[in-house]
Amino acid sequence: MFGVGPIWSLLVLPRLVKCDMKPRIKRSVILTNVALAVLVGGLCWLLGWREYLLVQLPTVWLGGAAGVFLFYVQHQFEDTYWESAGDWTFTDAALRGSSYLKLPQPLQFFTGNIGLHHVHHLNARIPNYNLQRAHDENPAFHTVPTLSLRDGLRAARLKLWDEQAGRLVGFSAVRTPSGGGRATPARSTLHSH
């Protein structure tokens, strides 16, 4: 999540042309790739490729890691909603499966209100500058799981779904037998999430 994941998911993956893309989208990706190649090539020629990478790579990696983290904790918190297809509902997934990540005001502004992701799940057409108002004016949003930034940092360790408890747990919930060998669940059936 914090290593090569941000570079891959935010820098490389969007530049790939996939077979199932509509022709218009394929053209858009190809034209964007050409424009980026010209821009990056020009900057490398003007500044030098080392200098370009020394500025761009840390910036892209840090920004990408922050973005991946913010998106991750919106869905991977201890009491998240996770149901099989037959029991899954759109509304429950939006209201219980994504959190209200209550960020300090400056961070809320600079992240485009990403902490109000639960509102976006119910209606993606609400612009980011109206998400807080939509949350505040609709009582349905007042029961959404709320996380602080500290809660979000703790949620990054949650990786396994405990079916009996109905919540995400960390690897510490799995104990290894003293004689070595395979780990066994500490309480119940666990699934990678």
C-alpha cells in the first residue's frame, strides 16, 4: 500500500490501454500518453533526467501513498460492512461500508472532502464542495461509522475478515502453534480482505 502500490495504481495503471476500453477512451489514453511523453521528454532535456526524477518521484510517491491511504481507510475499518452477494445491499454498503473520515479542516480542504466518501457512494453527482453540507443536512449520514485520522492510521493494520465477529482484524488475531507450522484462527474463520 505504501511501497510501489501508489506508483503502480496512480502513475502506471492509468497509462495502460486495455482491450475492453471503448475506442474513444483508448484514443484519449493514447493521446494523453503522447502528450506526457513530449512534456516529460522536454523537461528531461531542459533540466536533466536525474533532476526531473529527483523532484517528480518523491512527489508522486508521497501524494500517491497519501491518496491510497485515504481511500483505503474509507473502506477498511474495524466495523466495516462486508456481506456475500445474496445479503448485500447498495444502501448498507454506502452507509456502513464506507466511513466518515473526519479530518482536521485544512486536510479536509486539501483532500477535496475525501473523508465524506460515504456521501459520494450514495450520490456521485454531488460536487466535493457540497459533500459536507449534504452530510450535515441528511440524518441518514449521521449514523455512518466515523473515524478520526488516528483511527484511520490504526485501521491500516486490519487485513483479515473475522466472520463470527463481523469485523476486520489484524494479523495479531491469528496465532501460530508453538511447534511452528501453519497459523490457525484465534477466534473464528478469517478471510483475507
